[in-house]
Amino acid sequence: MTKDIRIGGEVVPGVANALTPVLYRNIFNRDFMVEISSFAKLKGKKPSEYTTADTALALERSQAFARLAFIMKEQAIGKSVKELVKLTEFDFFEWLTNYEPTAFDNVDTIADVLALWSGNAKSGIEAKNA
């Protein structure tokens, strides 16, 4: 599935397919589905109501969506599988320098990334649950 993602006022192309979670695990040594399920604890809470643990979880949520957006963007720009499997965390860090610190806290950005992911994964997780 292909969809544009809005990040900090910029429109970035994104692709999600069966390779996306494999790349996520390969590059970051994490499972996106496990991470995303932990974010349900924030559902319905306003930032002003966050505990210290909630604040840490919200930060991890924005970082997880940034990691996923990076992979989706890399797939969308036409890199070969050989190139994609060579991506590193450093490549992600370098890409992040293009954005403001709060770019991935934006609800629209998270919704765009999640819509692209769930459109591909059909996982039953909706953007409102992020």
C-alpha cells in the first residue's frame, strides 16, 4: 500500500508491505506490533493527565512512529531490497535531523503512519487507538 505521510509540514511518500515489519526488526531490533500494543495505555488520556510513566510511553510512541515512517519512506523512494536491508539506525538518526523535535508527536503524522500501516497489515488497530 502507498500513501503520503505528513511530517512537520512536509509530505513524505510511504509504502507499507510485508517487508516493512521485517525491516523494522532488522534495523531497530524491536517488534512494531508489540510496541504499538503498549501505547493503548495512553488512549483517552490528555497530556495534562499523564503520569511520569505515561510521558515516557508517549515519547516512545513518537519515536516508534518516527522509526516506522523512516522505513516506509525508504521503501517508497525506490530502494532495492539489497539497499533496504543495509539500512542502519545511523541512517534513521541522520534522517531525523531534518525534523523538529515534536514532528512525530503530531496527531496527524501518527494517524497517517498508522493508516498506512494498518491499511497494509489489516491488524484491527485503528488510528484512534494510537
